[in-house]
Amino acid sequence: MVCGQCGDPLVKVPLIRPTQIVGLVAAAAFIAPLLLMVFVFIQDQKRPQPRAPLSTMAAVTTSVDVWTCRS
């Protein structure tokens, strides 16, 4: 192909160069853990928190004397 204004030959430039692919892979390597962490955090917030049953809660109503006998 030739330029319509000056007549110079036109060089076809590839749409995606190999350096751009390497850059995208490197950027994805750094961004993917962040996106995964945010996704897991949001999913954890949506899950209802388990309630502890009342029978497992300890209720201390008496005092305990802890004295040791010294010889």
C-alpha cells in the first residue's frame, strides 16, 4: 500500500506485539491475587455468621477459692 498524500510505502504494524502480551501476563500475575482476595472477602461477608448455642456458654455463679498449702 502507498500513502495517498506523499506516496511513501505504508508498513503494516501488528495490532498486538509480543511485548504487550508479556506485559499483560505480568500485570495479570500481580492483579489476580488482589481480585481473588476481594472476591473471597465479599463472599465471606454475605455468608451468615454461625450463632453459638446457649448450652455451650459457661455461666459461673459460685466463687472458687484457690489457695495452695505451703509446707
